[in-house]
Amino acid sequence: MPNLQLRNVDKFYGGVHAVKDVSLEVPEGEFIVLVGPSGCGKSTLLRSIAGLEEISSGDIALGGRSIVDLPPRDRNIAMVFQSYALYPYLTVYENIAFGLRARKFSDGDIERQVKWASEMLAIGDYLQRYPRELSGGQRQRVAIGRAIVREADLFLLDEPLSNLDAKLRDGMREEIKRLHKQLKKTFIYVTHDQIEAMTLAERIVLLRDGIVEQQGAPLELFERPKNLFVAGFLGSPSMNFIEVELEEGGAALRLPDGQSLAWTGSLTLAPENGEFIWGVRPEHFSVASGESSDLEALIEVVQPTGSRTFGSFSLAGTHVVAELDARTEVAADRKIALNVDMERTACFDKLTGEAF
């Protein structure tokens, strides 16, 4: 039986339909990430599971039992917030122990739980410090420690890393993934950062305007996006979208600037007029090694990152980015011959945006 079930959940704020008929099943021990742009309903959904928001219709069940009528304290759910929400006048020890004291745990049990959590999160040396004496990453560890000592059935994390700098986020992502492996509990994590979603999730649930657009393993969404929105949201830089036309006979694609690329795939579902949107991820480009190449481009901007180099160019007014090897000799305002991994590209209907 799934650990968590959402059945046809709706949430209205007055006339605003924030969550629209969402159904979701989460097996025990899974790490899922709710991701999407601001205002897509992901935090509202999380807060509804926690009991901090009352759903308008539908049902939420935990362990096979409906929890919609239970107050937050009776749901046995632990939550980690973006803001840390630590008590500034309490030490790290007392912040972690606070929930246990409220539930009348004995001093011995509290000490064992706090010691266990602090050792797991590498904050054992800071137990007598106050939050003001800690770094952002250390404060977030304390907030996580306060959550895990509860031995909850479900852990909810609402953008817990958004206040940290890039280096700390990288380290904390690894810590959270390791923590999930050790606890073997169900984690539901909310973020707008698609890199966090890709690196943390066993399953991604991508939302837009309160609707689940697509859910599945990270690479499934990345390599087989359902529509233009999913394809454009996941990936950094995002997928390039180019309007193309299938030449007569279906043997080639004609690009907006008149260039043609050989096409060997099957497009039986292509529109009758042969016009559609062609999706190419930056990493699907490569520099042509011989005289044969798929297309020629005038590089306008070069962005070296150390491990890779990004070259930007234009195809009949369409901005395109190619991800190239860092050792590639490429410079702005110079032409470059490129090949495309055609089998990994995607095709989308111009009217509906759906993949085919």
C-alpha cells in the first residue's frame, strides 16, 4: 500500500484555483520532488499534506488512513522550512529537543535522540551554541535535526536550501540524500530549482498552474519530455526550440535559415503540413570533426565554464546554445561547423506543444 495517497485534491483561495484535481501515490521510503515555477501550487500542496492548509475537496491518506480532518500535530509529519524557524534564545541542543519536550519524552530519551541526530548531521560540536553563532548551513542542519528526532512517518521539506549560497547548497544536497538513505523514510521535497530536482529525486512531479504536467524518474522527464513546458523547464541551459519543416519525402529537416539536416527518424505523427518545433538540448551539439557537418553557425557569444564551453548563435532569429568541450577552439564572430545527435532530439506540435 502507498505510504501517502492524494486523491483528486483541489485547493481554492477565493476565486483562485491553486491546486487542480491532483492525484498522487507515494510508496514508503521514496524521495519525490515537487518542482515547478513560482505559483505552480507545489508549496500549497506540501502545506496541505502537513495540515497547514485546508484542502477544498479530495482526500489525503497516510498509511491508508485519511488525515484531512486531523490537526497538524496529530499527523506525525515532520517539516523543514526555508526560513529554518529556529528559536534564537535556545541552544542548538534545546532547539533539536524542543518537539520532544513538548511530547513529554524523558530526559534520557531526549539526550539519546539529540545525540543521534547531531552525530548524523555533524553538528555535535555546536550543541551549546545559539543560532546566531552558526552559519547558514549549520542552521539548516539544526532545523533538519529537529525534524528527524521525531521519528515521523513522512518528511516534508519546503525549499530548505534556497537561502544558502551555491557551495553550501551543493554540500547540503549531498547531506539530504545521504540522510534519506540512512533514515529509509518517505521524503517530499519542494523546490523551484530544477538542478535540485534532478540531483535529489527518485521521482520528479513537475507542476504548472496547479496541474501535474508530468511525473517520473528524472532522466525520463529529461530525455522524454511530454511537452514543450517540461522540455524547457528541465535542463540548464534549457532545450533549444527551433521551428522546422519536414522536406518532401521526409528525408531532411529544413531550418529557418535554409539549411537542411538529414533525417532518418519516423515522423508518422507529424502535422500534415510538415511544420513542427524541433527540440535540441545544448549537449546534443558537437563540433564536426571532418568535412561533413550537419549545420554551420556564426558564434555570437562564448561562455567558458572550465569544464565546458557554451557557444550562442542564431538560426533565423532563434537563439540557440551549444554545449561544447572546454578544449574546443571557438571564438565570438567566427563560424563553426556542428553536428547534432539527431536520435536524442525531440519533436513538438506547434499548436498544442505536445511531443510526438
